[in-house]
Amino acid sequence: MANLTFIVFCPLVAAALIALLPRTFNVLFRLLALVATFLSLVGAVRVFLALDPGATGLQFEQQVPWIPALGMSYHVGVDGLNAGLLLMGTLVAFAAVCVSREITERQQLYYLLLLLMAGGLLGAFVAFDLFLFYVFHELALVPTFLLIGLWGRGEQRNFATFQITLYLSLGALIALAGLIALYVQAGAGTFNLPELTRQLAAQPLPAAAQTLIFGLLLFGFGILVSLWPFHTWAPTGYAAAPTAAAMLHAGVLKKFGLYGLIRVALPLLPAGAQSWMHLLAWLCLGNILYGGLVAMRQRDLNLLIGNSSVAHMGFAFLGIASLSVVGVTGAVVVMIAHGLLAALSFAVSGYLRQHLGTVNLDQLGGLLRAMPFLGGVMVMAMFAGCGLPGFANFPGEALTLFGAWNAHRTVVILAAWGALVIAAVYMLRAVRALWHGPLPERWREARDARGAWVRLPFVLLLGALVVFGCAPRLLTDPLRPVVARLVPAAVEPGATPVQAGPPAPGRAVETAVFTVRREVAR
Amino acid sequence: MSDVAVIGLELAVVLTGLGVLLADLWLAPAPRPRLALVTAAALGLILLASFWVPAEPARTAFGGMFVLDGLALFFKRFFLLAALLVTVLAREFAAGFEAGHVEYHALTCFALAGMMFAASAQHFALLFVAVELVTVTFYVLVSFQRRRRTALEAGAKYLILGALASAFLVYGVALVYAATGALDFAGVARSLAASAGNRLLVTGLLLVGVGLGFKIAAAPFHIWVPDVYQGAAFPTTAFLAVGSKAAGLVLLLRVLFEAAPELTARSGHLLPVLAGLTMGYGVLGAIPQQSLRRLMGYSSIANAGFLLVGLAARNVAGVEAVLFYLAGYLFAVLLVFLVATLVWGGAEGDDIAALGGLGQRAPALAAGLTLGAASLAGVPPLAGFWGKFLLLKAALQAGAEDPALYTLAAVTIVAAVVAIYYYFGLVRAAYWGEATGEARATTLTPLARAGLAACAVGVVGLGLWPAPVLAWARAAAAGLGF
């Protein structure tokens, strides 16, 4: 099962099966979706464990020609950079199917679309053909539109549906223009990423072309990741989306843009990267500070999570803007951590909305007494969001700040404030408003998440956050060699690579996983 | 004799039309509706037969007036497929016509013959005759529902503006002849190369361009489109959007790159500006539309703009993109019109709001509409996406020589995003629009199912395996002599 095609096509094949079944087999739709995403998850775990952390090349590679005339092929593979993302993606996809119990209408279409979306985003993370990479990402566009439109919530649903679709299409098309320009300018007649990398390493593009193309990629991908000031689609879109769609989109799909920047833009256009990084550093400050301040004012839990997710993306951008191995490594850790965190937060918020009918902070309170399990999960998620050590967000954010120190000192100082103070303020206020204080009479009968199946998605996501938080080397060790290759201009003279020192409790887990890896390698 | 062999496909089409017309006289009324199936089957056979016609080497007939090369063959297959699907559409629409069902199919065949001749034109006389054959047939087809006032209005508008365009066209041809003494494309190209800047000749060619711009619905010759599309019956609108536009386009390709390559090479910003205007007008006009056919009319203008991007690139990649774009466009447009026929039938109006609840009462139709609209919007992995992708690629390639193409690529991206807005509006109406009371129950005939399946397979298949059609498009485009 440690086969990338298997991981990607499990959901897609299940989607096709669901399409062929008669309309009344409601139980089977859910079962198929669960099985498919679970198999993908198992496959991704095995790939992650079997990964050789020291290798820089592609592993589990598969390549089949697709459109030879344009130099496109079905080319998938993993290395240290996307193995973690793939694991996170499958985990979130499985959790998203788990929490979809709340959907009772038109289940056939729902699971079909959800699986299409899951297959698309998993494919995007393992594709090593620029074109395949793009096509897989866009596979999720129509499902997102329909999922939000059909099962979405709130008065702004219609507006949010079109806003998110148009924004994402614009971003994707700008990025596509950048990718095509790269293809045309490189003149190699191939969309295959390793080949393009070789070609451009031998003959780099002229600096002016690099600057132009990098700009296209930066803003195209940036729109997809809600780079300030192109972020307004994210909070409204997520607030209107059904829980599973918000989890998949905020958690996984949104990372596509960052992944594209790290995988494509940085290594192929190093000179272009240099010329844009200063601007990016200041824009990401917009994400961190502005997103955080807006989050502070929200009275709707979904909008708060959505805005905080905009803020968290700022750290990933900051890591990229540092153009250093440490910073980019941090950015990837932030991507994974935030994927888990966003999925977890939206899952809790979705549960609250389903059982309480509202997620307005003014109407809630004291729920920790009625819902101790969910409350505990949410409080831990909020702590993770503030960047508390022990959760995966901490090493990620710390590494981005360390990495960016040399290049963007002012930004780092301001961002650190944003991270520590603003995030703490809105997260703690949300905790107080939701869980503490007197329990209103109407919520006295509120049901906590009971039963292993209901708790499973929360436990999985939180568990992954803690494991990667305590043992960040699981992620950073395989990342380092790959990132060092992708960010060639990175290592500044005199700067020593920061060793991501893991807290002591992580040692045991790490040792265990490395032992497993060695065993598998054998 | 050999001349007749070269135009065998066209002859077969004309004979099909005549045969159907005669059979209508002899047959009893009861089996007459089956003539639609006969027509479709005959067109299908001719389409199959076309694959035995070799594209290489190119053959000419009638003293070089007519050519059978890769480009011609590509378009002939395109037109045959379009007419085949339109016949299916017309069969499903039959209840909407009061009478003359068989005449409708015969006229479709005659228009098809005109389009197929257009694909092979090497001579301004053949160009004019082919265009007139198509246009005059469409005068009848547009107002075929003769009791519907909007259909009559559309027919009158199409007649007047079509006649105007024909006047431009024939005037242009006359000027070209006056300036060069030749009407064949090769001769005109030679004169153009010899006497660059002959104003009479340039004016003549520009007027020919105006006439063809009318056919493909390019701004500023698009005024007729929304009204005529709205008034005509669904099959006619579909055939106008696909067949008539492609016929104009193949003639434009031939004139631009065979009759006047030298003029095309120094046309400067004319084509990019026209492309940008057409796209912009189409997408902006489509936003507020309430009627499906009117929306498709504006979308047809926008698509003419997208196609012009490929011509504006003035390279082989651009022509290749145009050909592939048309192939994807054919399936997507016919899919949308097939769904529309099954939803509205011959009803007077076609309010998009009436799609409400389609996702519940007819999931197959809603899925078909979604596929068609998504492909038109250019969402991967559907056929329409490849068209837009290839066009962008061609424009960016050409940008190295003419930076105006970079601007045009930017306009294309913005227009594509706006297009997503109105196409997805259709999807929204089908899935979460308010169900209206008048919704008809829809039962699909086997023919309708087959048509829907064929178009859906075309849209998805061209998206997943574009390589074969891309190879055909490339071979066909290579014949234009870049």
C-alpha cells in the first residue's frame, strides 16, 4: 500500500464507485468514503515511515507519459518535503469524512464531491509534473463550489461561494500563466519538474524574466494561500463552508500555494526570489498583524478561526521570505502544523454548530462543564494556535522567526509580537467566552462527543499535533537535505544552521520512529 | 471525375439532405419522425468514412478552388459531428416545432454542406458561396418556430444584419479582384507580396474580415448575436454557436494565413485589440443575463474572443490551440443545449431561474449541465481547460516578439475568471436555486441519454486524454505554412 498512486486514487476510485451506486444506498456512501480515506491514510503512514530521511532524490517515484507532445507526464514521488504534507493531508481527509456524520441530505453527491476534493489535493502534493500538479489542485475547484453552495451555512453562503471560487480561480490562473511562462522561457519542452530543475540549473533564466515569472507565481500562489491583502475570501468562505470542506480547504488545499512556492518558484527562479522577498516579508506582516487584529474582533467562532488561519499563513510566508534553510524548514513545519490545527479547530466548531445551533461567542459560555472532552480538545488547540511548546506549531513558528532574523529583522520583531501577544489575546478570549463562566440554562443538556467513533477524528488530529510538537525532528530531519537543495542561495555566510533541538519527551518517539524507518529500509 | 471524388464527403451530405427531403414526400406521416434517426445515422456514417480519407498529400479540385488537406479534414469532421449532435438535439426538440420536422434536418444537412465547403475554400468565390449557403440556410432555421414572435424577430434581425455582412464580404471580394485580378488565395498572396501596401487590396481584405467577423461573432460585428440566439430554437442556436462560428473561423484562418499572410504579419495590434474587445464585451454582457440562450449568446461572443487570441498569437501554437479549443467547445456547448432542450423544450422563455431544483428532480441533467458549464469555464481536467491553456501558452510564446500579447494574456485571464462567474451561475441555479412550480417532469429518451453520454464523454475524454486530438490539431495547423 506504500504506493503513491494507490494513495491518490483510493478516494478518486471510491468517488467513481459512489457515482455508480443507486441513490438510496446511504450507508454505503459513507462507508466507502471512510474506507477509501483510511486506506490512503495507512498508505501515507507507511510511506512516511519508509522514507529515507537522508536521501535528497525522489522516492516511491512513478512516471507514465501522458501528453508527450507537450512534455507532460503522470509523475509522482515523495521526498522529505512532501511526505509530511501527504501524511497530514490523508489524516485530515480521513478526519473530514469522520465528522461528515452531520450531513444527512444528498449524501451520494456529498461524499462524491468530498472524495474528489481529497483525491485532488493529495495528488497535488505528490505530483512532480508542473502540469499534473496544477490539474490536481483544480480538481478541487468545482467540488468546493458545490460543497459550500449546497451544504453551506449562514446568510452569506451564496456570496461566499462565489467569492472563494472566483478568488481561487484568479489565483490559479495567474499561477498557471507563471507556470506556462516558465515552460516557454526554459525552452526545454517539458513540464517535468526534475528535468526543468536540471535545465534551469545549467542555464538560468535572465534576471528580468525570473523577476516577472516569480511575481506571477508569488501572487498567483499567494492568492491561493490568502496572502494579505488578498485574504478576504478565506474567513467568509470557511465560515460558510460545511465542516469537512472547511477542514480540507483550510487544512490542506490552502497549503498548495505555499508548497508551489517552495517546490517550484524558489529552486527554479532564485534570482527572482531575491528581488521579491523584501515585499513578501512586509506583506506577511500584514497577514500576521492585520489577520490577528481582525480575529480579535470576531464574535463568530468560525470567522475567528478563519482569520487566525490567515494570520498563521503569515509565518509560513515569513519562513519562505527568509530564503534560508532554517526558515523554509520552519515554513513547512508551520504548513503541516497549521493543517492539523485548522482541521481540528473547524471540526470542534462544526460539532458545536451542529449540536448547539450557533457558534456566536456572545451566546455561548461555560460549556466546559457540559462538554469536557470537546472543551479539552479545543483549549489544547487554542494553545497550539498561540504557539505553545509541545505542539507542532511552536517549532514551526520558532524556526521561521530564527530563519528570518538575518534577512528581515524588523519584520521578525513585529511578527514575534503578533505571534505572542495578539494570538494569545484572541485565543484566550475565545477560550473564556466558550468554555468558562456560567453555563446558560439552554446549553445544560448539550451533549459532549461520546463514543470512540465520534472522538476519533479529534484524537487523531490532536495526537498528530502533539507528536510532531514533541518530536519535530520527525519532520525536520527529512526536510533539511531537501530544503538545502531547493534553496540554493540560502545559507548566508557565517550563519550556522540552527539545530532544531527537540524537547526531551520527544526523544523516545523519535528513536522509535527512526528504528522503524531503519527496519523498513532494510 | 477526380474532382467529384475529392468532394465526396460534401456530396454525400447533400445527397443525405435531398434524400431525407424526398423520403418525406413518399412516407406516411407515422414513420416520418424516424427520418431524424436516418439523418443522424447517415451523418455518422459519413463521419466514419471521413477517417478513411487521407489527409496527406493534400488534393485539390476544380482548378485549385477546393483543397482537401489536414485542416479541411479536421473541420469537416468537426462539422459532421456538430451536425450529427444537432440532429439528435432537433429530434429531442421536435415537439417544439409545429411542422416541417424533416425539412429541419434537410436544412441542417445543407448548412453542413456549406460549412464543409468553407473548410476547403481556396478561392474567394468559393468562400462567398459557402458563406451564403450557410447563412441563407440559417435565415430559415432561425425562424423555424414561426408562431413564436421572438423567433420571427430573430429571423428578421439575422436576415438584415446577415445581408449587411454579406454585402461587406462581396464588396471586399470585388475590391480584392479589382486590385489583383485574382480570386484564388495563392494568387492574392502573390500580389500582396509583390505590391505591399496596395490600399485597395488592403481595404478589400479588411472588408472580407468584417464579413467573417460577423460569422464568428467578433466585436464590433456581434450586435446580432444575443437577440438571434435568444429567438432561435435550441438546436438552431447550438448549431449557430458551434457550426456557423467554426465555419467563419476556418475561413478566417485560410484568409489570414493563406490569402494574406503578408498583411497578417504586419497587422500590428489589430488582432489583439479585437480579441480583447470581443472577450471583454462578451463576458461583461453575460453577467446580468436571465435567459439561457441570451447568456449563451454573450458567452459565444466571449468565446469568439478567446479564439481570436489564438489568431492574434500568429504562430502555429495559436492555430493548434484554436482547433483544440473548438473541439472542446463543441462538446460543452452541445451538452449545455441538450440539457436546455430537455429542460425547456419548445417553451417560450428559458429563464435560468427555472433550472431551480434540477439537481433533485433530474440529477443526470444537472450533472451534464455542470460538466458543460465547467468545461466552458475552463476548469481542469475538462476539455475547455486545455483550450484555454493552449491559448495562454500560444499568447505567452508570441509575447516574446510582440509584448502586446502579454497584455492580451492578462486580459484573457481576467475574462476567464469573469466567465467562471456566469457559468457557475448556471450550476448554482441547477443545484441550489429555488425550485419553481412549473418544473416539468423529465423523462429521458434513449436517444437523449446517448447524446448526453456522448457529449459528456467528449468533455471528460478530451480533458483526460487530449493527446490524440492535440496531434490532429497540430498536424492540421502545420498545413498552414508557418
